[in-house]
Amino acid sequence: MGGSRTNISTGPAGRPWRFDLALDGGASVPRQTQLSRAIIQEIRRGRLLPGATLPGSRTLAAQLKVNRKVVVAAVGELVAQGWLEALPARGTRVALNLPTLAVADAEGRRSVGAAPAQRRAAVIAVSDGVPDARIAPVDQLARAQRRALRALTRTGLGYGDAAGDPVLRDVLAGFVNHARGLSCSSEEVVLTRGSQGALSLFALAMLEPGEVVAVEHPGYAPAWRAFRLARAEVVHVPVDAEGLRTDELEAHAKRLKGRLKAVYVTPHHQYPTTVAMSAERRMHLRRICETYRLYIVEDDYDYEYHFEGAPLLPLSATKDLSSRCVYIASLSKLIAPALRLGYIIADRSVVARLSSVRELLDRQGDVVLERAVAELIEDGEVQRHARRARQLYRERRDHLLEQLASRPPLCAALACDPPGGGLALWLRLRGVTSEELARRAHARDVTLTPGSAHVADGSLPAFRFGFAAHTTEELSAICDTLEACLKPDAGAKRR
Ligand SMILES: Cc1ncc(COP(=O)(O)O)c(C=O)c1O
């Protein structure tokens, strides 16, 4: 199918602007993405200046001969990314403060991604898998917080329940029962400062000095540190393509006799390797926890992000085991880490101990935020956001996989088993250590966390590439940098 080509004249910043754009209906890239990329290109080239008003969606759609939905979706994405701003009743204009993106190109340190007036050095942080806060439903949250503050002023701004706002606990119980197959009541929910707060609270309330927690290795090191906070010991259990090696766990359980108290797992997408724990391993893990009376601390940090069909239910959805399950989740990946809102679902006796320690630590949480989030879940806003985010992050994952597969230097140096979900890829390296790659990338203004962050000691030739917080253009730019870093003479050049 042939492309449509159009010239649009308008007067951004008082000057005529000609938008030469060919949308190719037969291309593998959707037209919405073609259009959003073309607009970003115009901004990057400085042809569309900050403050310039765009033609209305009907005009653009008619001129490009596409359905208006394509234009609305492309513009919506660019508003979410911060390139455009929607002005009530006045249309859409180029943002006054553009998202900056500076990446060294192959020849030097020319920065791209910002209009000439805004060009400045900026570092791109490749995270271990954070969501894109630019698409978070912040306006809805702000309005809900205002309403919550008003409503609570009458009766609810005193000291409250250490386990957290009863309304949010009730709403969360319904949410996880419906969406994740759990069967809990609000009395089995404790709100925390994110999952990290949940891990530390579990450690302080449930572990005695000298008791042992088995953890995945490689794994999520901040959890290990939380257990050690309570002077507990940590034993590392290896992970393979099916998740935690349960045979090794059982060997530790036998050896440690009663000292092994809990096992900490990330079965949905193992952190950092992203593998999903197999059904056989899940069953074996349940049997071990029954036999040796271990708590299963299940960190379900990214349950919403499954891209291929329905995800496996959490281990904590198993009724016969529920008294030994400590289920931890948070809104950090679902909405944004800065909310610092997480929760634990556990047996009532465990909840009582957690609550009494929480009372000593920070008395209670942020009741205004908690009540507002309850409203957003009840209204379905959080669920709508999750659906939008899932779709967007799937596109970003696919784009990154495509970039990695289509560039020979990246194919040669990086291997990946595409995960069925989550917010990051686990890239295994050939021919270069992750520390060396991180050094080379840093010299080109891109930071990444080397594999050594996820092991007890030594290094690991792999790293997590969080894709969700980056637009497809940003992902391509990061791949440009990685490609430059992985050329045979890259290390020598930059030293
Ligand atoms: C496996 C895992 N657990 C817990 C956390 C902590 O999340 P929160 O922001 O909810 O404390 C993270 C954050 O990246 C994580 O990756």
C-alpha cells in the first residue's frame, strides 16, 4: 500500500511550518508510531519550536488521510511523553520544556533529542525496570487526594490504624482477590512504604537474630539487606531457567534444621533474570515450605505486566498454604515508585505482629494518599492505567528486541531470552564484562547497573535493561550508544 504525503501550513511561533510527512500504511511500524516519530523529528530539527501550536486532529487526519483516532493516539502519546502539551480549549502545542535526551553519537559527543535552544548534556539512566512516570494518572490522583484531604478533615486526620487506612485495605483485598486469585480479607492486609518497607517490616517483626532466610541468587540484594537488618542470615540458592533451584533449597532446609525460617522468591519474573518459575518448581517449593514450616515471602513486584496471555497466579493464591505465605506487592511499578505505597497480605497472626512493629517505626502511613488510591482503584482508574501501560510497555519491549536483533554488533555481544512480561530485559554479555560495558556507556552519558549488583560477590556478565520508562526513540538512541560501546576498539578509544 502506498504512503500518503501531505504539506501542512500553519504558523507556529509566527512562522509558516510545512510538515512533509509520508505515512506508509503497508509498513510494519503502525501509523500512529510513524506520526509520533515524525513530529518528534520536527521538534528535534528545530522546525517546530517550543510553544508552536499544532493543527487540530481533524485537520491533520484529513490531510494525512488517516483515521482521526491515529492522530489522537499519536498526539496523546507525545503529550504523555512531554513533547506536546494539551491546552484546554486551545488545542495542542509543542511543550515549553522539552524532554531532554543526550546521547553521544558514533563520532563524538553531539547531543540529540532536544531542540537546539535546549541542547545540554544529560545522562540517560537505564534503570533495572521502572515504569514511565510520565504516563501516571497524576491529575486524577491529585484530584482524589484533594477530595480525600477534605473528607478526612472532618474525622480522619488523627492517629489511625497502624496497619493502614481501613478503606484502602478493604479495596486492596477486593482488588487482589479479583485480579490475582487470592482470598483475603482487609484484616489480612498491612500497608507499607513500598515493597522495601514491607521487606524490612517482615524482617523486624518476624525474624530473630541468627535465623536464616533463603534467597534467590542472583537476586534482589536490597531484600537481603533488609533481612540482615534484623540480624538474620541469608543463604543463596541458585536460579536456573525454571527459577529457584528447589532441590538446593531443600538441601539447605535439611542442613539448617529449624534455623531456616523463610524463603524469599520473585516467581512471576525472577529478579534479575526475568524467568518465570515453572509449575513443577512451584509445587516443589510449596511441599518444602509445608514440610519445613517455612514462610514463603513472595515479592510480586510487577504482576500487572504480562504480555503473552494470562499470568500464573501468585503462589499465595494457594489456599492450603496461605497461612505460611507473606505476599508483598506495591504500586511502584503499577503507578510510580515515588508514591511509596506497598502492602503485605498475610495470616492474621502475622499481620498483628507486623502492625505492632509498624506502630513503633512510623506509627501509620500517609492516610490521605491511601484514601485517594482507594478511590482510584474503586473507580477503575488504576486498572485502566494498567491496561494502557501494559500495551505501551509491550510496544517498547518489542521495539527494543527488534533493535537488539537488527544490529550486528549488539547481536554478537548480547543474548536475551525475551521475557513474557515485566519492565526489563536480562541481557547476557559475550566478550565484555558488565562493569566494562557500564564504564564505556558512562563515558557516553548512559548509565546502567552492572550484574555485580545482583550477586553476593564477584561480577556477572549480564545486566538488566529497563525498557518501560523510555520511548521507542530513546530506546533506539540508547542502542546507538551500546553499539558504539561494543565496537571492537570502543574500550581503547574512550580511555
Ligand atoms: C524485586 C523487587 N522488589 C522490591 C522492589 C522495591 O520496590 P518498592 O518501590 O515497592 O519499594 C523492587 C524495586 O525495584 C524490586 O525490583
